[in-house]
Amino acid sequence: MKPYYEEGGVTIYHGDCREVLPGLDRCGLVATDPPYNAGKDYGAYKDNLSEEDYAGFMAEVADLSLGLAGNQFWVAPRYRLHLFLELLPSSHLVVIRRGAAGPYRGGWSDQFEIALAIGKPSRPDSDLWDNIRLKGEGYFFREETFGHPGYTPFPIMARAIALLGPGTVVDPFCGTGTSLVAAKAQNIEAVGIEVDEHSCEIAANRCRQTVMELGI
């Protein structure tokens, strides 16, 4: 498949990751924040599959991803943790704690997000991540989301890539390119796949504007 964008160590493919992943070379890390099947508007992708279809979709992508890299980092929905623990066996739970009160759901205030990691970090690190502003923190979350309903904060991807790289980073659901920008900023090559063309355009523009640096 011809890349949608290829420049400065970053390649973006516009298409279904299940069709693109089998054609990629092995990489150092798969880092992604997949859709949660929560009915959000992702443009070309319909985020309202049946539970069976969603589980099958994620299983297919997880199998392809595990065949591509030994190291994995998946931001996951808490209410589907059981599914992703099955799909990513031997993964380590990372808890990302909110710096401010989150939205209330059923009387409980959301105080954390989660991710699953596979692989030994390049340096010792805690599995409780603090000081990262998350969506839902209102006034305190100042990061540009580029109109993406499932935007992943840059510090999450930057830290994951620093810990579980080096080596090419692949993101099967790259959205507006946060993982790609985080990789490029650390002089790490990255490949992103996105089914929505508008998101591909935003990701490409962000990568063009990102300057490579040494470290993070």
C-alpha cells in the first residue's frame, strides 16, 4: 500500500490496520489507544459495533500487533479491562492518575485511566503515573485535542515510547498522530495507520511541524 505521508522518519497509511499491519516489517514497539466502542464520532470509523464484533475486531488487531513487536503499550478502557487482559497476555497494568477530579459516573468520580504494557522498561519506572493531565479535567487540561474525540495526551505516549523503545514505533490507530509526534521528538521512526482521512491529514501536518530532539 502506498503511504499517505512519508517524511522525516514518519510514515502514515490511510486504511484499515488489519489490511496494513501484515505488510509491515517487525518493529520495536506497538503503542496505541484503540477505539473503545463508546459511540464516539471518529469520522470514517463507526464506534458502535456489537460487543461480539468489537471483541473480534480488537482480537484480530492484537494478534497482528503481537506478531509485529515484542513490546506493546495499549491505553485501554477500564470497563473493558477483562477483554484487553485476555488479548494481551502477560501484560503489566499501568495506572495513570488524574491530577484533578474527573467526571462522575454513577456517583463515582473518575480518578484514573489505565494502560497495558508488555516488555521490560529501558529504565526502572513506576506503574503509577502522576502529573499527567487527562481529558475530563476541565480547566486543568490545556492540551490541544485537534478535534479528536478519543485524543490521547502527549505525555502518555512520550513516556511509553521512552520506556519501551527504541526501535520503530507502530500505531494501528494513530488518530491525529500523537504517538507519531512523540516518537519523532525522540528521534525514533514511526508508522501510523488511520482509517479516517481527515485525521491522517491532521497527523501529517503535526509531524511536519515537529522538530526532532535528543531525548524528551
